[in-house]
Amino acid sequence: MERRATTKPKRPYLIAVGGLPGSGKSVAAQMIAERLHARLLRSDVIRKELFPEPQYTPEEGRLTYQEMFRRAGEALAAGESVVLDATFYSRSSRKHTADMARQHGARWLFVLVTAPEDAIRERLARRQNDPSDANFAVYQILKQQFEPVTGPHLHLDNSGDLPALARQIDEQLDAWLD
């Protein structure tokens, strides 16, 4: 399937792509970043840069998000669009992205990626050579901590294959961009 390109916007976008481990948020974030010619910042990659052998403590999480937001702020200040890939399990982390977008005059969007639990279990079991160390136990912990998403957002149901996900992204982004 040929993907539609998007021209550079008059003002930058800040798109936060969140969801539980194994939902496919990193794949979706990559597709969105490519479609919008945006910089992609992945919390899993940043965490490994900061902590080569992460322990996944609350402090590591806080510092990882802080660094991701710092890099996003620099890119937005330079007029670049940014796609953030992280769980965004807390309302406060999602609110922070909206506040950052306002501060930089960027257009903001939150995208929630979900998938059925059996698909997530299977994906996490197959995961290799991925910056994320999350397994099904981590998924279960974050599922309990994930605060409901309220307010306007896009929802991608990643229960199908990659072409189906790409179609959803194209359809929903087209509607959002209009």
C-alpha cells in the first residue's frame, strides 16, 4: 500500500503516542513520524542511552521522560514536528505534552494504541532485538497503573495486521489534519 506523504505544516505538531507494552505503539509512532516527516523520540531508546542496564525504577522513568521532553522542546523550538513514543500511562504525562505543545505554538494530539491481551502476550513473547525490555509481567503492572484517557484523542485498534494499522493511521490523521 502506498502511503500518503504530508507536506511540512505551517506550525509544528507534537503527537504523543501511548499505550501498553506490546500494543504496537512503537510501530504506530514510527508510521506517524514517517507520514508527517517528524522527529521520533522513543522513551525506550532514551532510557537505554541514560541507563545502559535499566532497573525501571520510578526515578529512571522520571529522568527518561524529562530527557524526552527536553529533546522534544528543542525540536519544537526549531520548528520541527515531533512524535513521542512512550506508555503515557499517567494523565500528568499526557497533560505535560499538551502544555508543551501550547508553549511552543504546536498542534497537539494524543494517540492511544490498543490491542487484545492475547495478541499482546504473543507479541511480547516473540520480541527480540527491541529497545524495550517489557515482558508480560511489566504489561500487567502497567495495565493496573494506566489511567483512563479522557479528552480528544485518536484511538488505533492494533488487533489486525500492519496494513490495517497503516490504513487506520492514514484515515484518522487525514481527518485530524483537515
